[in-house]
Amino acid sequence: MVTGLALSLGTFAQRYNEGGVSIRNARGERNRSIYHKLQIGVLAPGTMPARKNVWYTKALDPSVSGTASIIPLTLQYAWSSNVNTEFLVHAGFEQIKYYSYNNPTQSDHTRNFASLLIGVNYKWWQQKYITLYSGLLIGGGVGRYAITKDDIVDPTFETDRTNWAYPSAQLTAIGANFGQKVGGFCEIAFGSKGILNGGVYWRF
């Protein structure tokens, strides 16, 4: 009887050390699911408000499409309190130059687009070094009119020269995180913030 009890305790200890079910392991899984994450990325192509002024609430500019003067950037903070979800605060910035029909090689004016959205990601497939997810972002932005040193205003160019606010929404069809504490990500999405978003992240 003593021998049998000793063998049973030894088997339990072995399973415990090998990662069997235990209170400590359950707490470990929970602790690993609680984290903060910062990520920076680039968009391709630029957001819909920047490429085509479709989110403006008034008449469109005669120049339907602008040209990006810097790479469209995104910055995102994520907080996870459980295994499957992340809560997001997402910001973006783009600078777009617009050209008149009379002088298509000289920029007439610039717009700086800044957006802020909140949302959630649902992590539906997870392995040690890769996580797949889908998500939704909702918010808004502003397109600020500006004249930079490279712009030359064409007085005959009938265009809107005021600042605009616009709604913004983005549905992430599929996204992937690669790595653990430091890694990369890529997303395929539909909405007002481009189609492809990719970059790097730091989880802590």
C-alpha cells in the first residue's frame, strides 16, 4: 500500500513538472494572455480619404486623387485581458499633395490626414509563434489644408481649401502576428484605411 501511494505521488509529480493540468499552469496561461502591445506599420495603398475624397461631406475637389508625399503610417496600442480578444486604439497619419489640371507636375496644395479609431481584434487561431485574427475599427479623422514650401497655388484651380472631418471604419478580414514579445504583423482589410497594413510590434 505504501509502495502504491509512493508510485502515485511520483506519477503526479512527474505530470506536474511536465506541464500537466494544475492551478499554477492555469495561472500561467492567464498571465500570458494579459499584455500590452505597441505596433507601428505602413499602409498600402493610402487611406480612402487621402486617395479619393470620398468621405468628405461637401463637394469633392476637382483633383479626384492625390499623391502621397510620405509613406502612410499607423500607430496602434492593444490591450488583452483574455486569450481571445484585444482592445485597440489606432492612429494614422498621411500627407497628400494635390495637383491642378493646368499644371499636373506642380503641387497646388497639401492635406495632412490624421485619424483616430478604437476597436477590437478576435484571435481565432493561435500557435506558439503565429496568431491569426480578425477585427473591426471605428472612428474618424480630419484632413487639414496646408501650403508647404513645395506648393505653388494656382488661382484658377477651383478646389476646396478648408479643413474637413470624416468618419472612418475598417474591417480586418484576416491578420497575422509573427513572433512573441517582438515580432511582425500583416493585415488584409476593407474600409477607409487602405487594404494592406504591415509592420512590427512589441508586446509587454
